[in-house]
Amino acid sequence: MSRLNVGNLFNENEDGAPVVSGISTFSSPNYFVPPSGSTAQRPSSPGEGMIRFNTDSGHLEYYTGTHWADVIVNNNELGGGTGSNTGTGHRGLFAGGNAPALKNEIEYITISTLGNSQDFGNLVSARTGNAGCASAVRGIFANGVTSSLTTDIDFVTISSTGNASDFGNATVTAGYRGALSNSTRGVIGGGETPTASDVMDYITIASTGNAVDFGNLVGGRESPGGAASSVRGIFAGGSASNVIGYITISSTGDAQDFGDLLAGTTTITGCSNSTRCVFGGIRNPGYTNTMEFITIASLGNAQDFGDQTVNSGGRGGAASSTRGVWAGGYGTPAFINRIDFVTIPTTGNALDFGDMSYTADRVAGCSNGHGGL
């Protein structure tokens, strides 16, 4: 075995770098500092296996040959399930809604299992049309409609159970907004104010306090669908639009055009892992069972994914790295409590997961294992 002991290794001509070939072992008790930079500073022609630190996401990432992927996958798995479905996995939460009475229930599932949802606690107040997003630790439920439109933001600790607490207030009084998040920041966009709003707010999930202006959507959108990777956020559809917009979560600014959905939607819900977003719970204007998907890191139009088990819109969504789950909604002919799931990396029809304990439309959803973490 050969040994190379150096304080610095560099190329004086700045036209490349020395190559250390063969099997190389780093045995320092200190640390190794990889190349770093923002998402915009990624190499223009990367090679498979390249590794770097992304200063936007705060994660190590490597190039697979087709796209940049996180080296570290968070393992925020919790116990749950009932009977033969007991197990560990990422936790999905569903909250609020109306059927037609307003709901304050919060329920949870273990996404990797199957079965009916279980009681988690209650929102600060019963409301419908609130928007959900989450970090690995906290679930957020923003805005919504009680007896009127609200600015309220609630939070829960996902690993425990119990009632939600007050987080702060959104910048707009609204309901029927969309939301997305990475590990640190939640972005809430669109909604009814009572006209369709294009406002996006953001919060730092680990703290509490009022939201701050982020920018504007590509047009006013009521009930857009939100989803994210650790770097990029997606808002799609709403207000009968087929437009998909994207943002860089760690920055602020207006959304940019991503592409188009297969049709305009009045309600839509996104579920995503780190690379793919699947949209379900679509109404356009009739209730449908269709699902669509996009690749988050690219640009382009959505493609057909498969069919849900029921025609319904206004569903709550939650995701892990492999599964997307939709709960509740309103369809043909009435309010439902059904929970469906799909395998996100593939395409195909949804399967039955179980049921919520209550029927409701305009349910909010979030999880501690989605693609933004």
C-alpha cells in the first residue's frame, strides 16, 4: 500500500486537478471538504459519480449520470399501523376539511404500511381548505376557512401526538392555498382572498412567527397543488389553469414557468419524492380519477401516471421516497374517507390504503419523508 501525506493538493495552472487513482483511503480524524456551490453553480457537463456540497439545499449531492441526487437520505421513521400492518416508516398527517361541517381532526398513517388512519389530535380551530407542509420534525397547517377566511398557521410535532399550537400568521387572509417545503423552509401560495391570489409567503419551520413575502405565482391561483425537491418547489394548476410554476425554495422571487398540466384544474394535490411529483385529487371541472407526473429537476409538460381508485378532488396528500398517498375528498357522489396510494418511481393505478375515520373534502396533508427533505 502506498501513502501520500500532503497539506494541500492543487494544480498551479488552474486548468484541472491532479488525479489520485486506484483505491484511496482518507484516514484523517478531522474532516474532508468537498467542492461546494449553489444549484446554479453545478458543473455544466458533469460526469457520473461527481460529488459536491450544495449550498442551497445544505446537502451533499452526486451526479447519477442523468441528474443530481442527495447523498444523504433522511430516515425519519416512526412506529405506527394497526394489527398486521404495524411497522415503522415515515408518517403522513391529514387535517381539517368539511363534510359539510368544519373539521378540526388531525389523523396519521405510517406511509410504508397499510390500514386506517389513527387519531393524532386537533387543529387549533375547525377549518377547511388549509394547506399542509412539513420538515422532518414539524407539520404545518396554514390559512383556511372557519366562519371566514383566516391568516392562522398551526404546527404540530410529527413524532408525537397531540393538539396543534399557534405558529403565527400568513401575510394574506385566505383559504384554499397550496404549500410545499424543504427541510428548513415552508412556502404557502395562492388561495381565495376571496379573489384568486398570486401571493407566496414563506416561514422558517423550526421557529415560530409570522410569514414573510416570498414573491408571486404565475397568475392568481385558488387551490394549487404544491410539491418539492430539496431545492425546487412546484405549484401547479388551480383556478382552472393548467400552468405549472417553479421556485428555488432557498431564495425569494416570483415563480417561473415550468410547463403545463394535461388539463386545467380547479383542485389538485401534489405528492413528491426527491425527483418526481405525482398529482392527484384533480377536478377540472368534473371530478376525475386521473393522475399526472413531472420530473422536478427538469422543465416540461406533465404526463399521465395512472388512475386513482375513485373520482375525487380536494384530497390531502403525503409522501415518502417511494409512496404517494391521498386521503379524503369529494367525488361521485359525495364526501369520501378513502385513502389511496401509488409507488412514485413507477407509473400505474392507485391502490386502496385504508380509510380515514371521518369523511371530508379539502383536507390538508403533509409528511416527514417527502422529497423536499
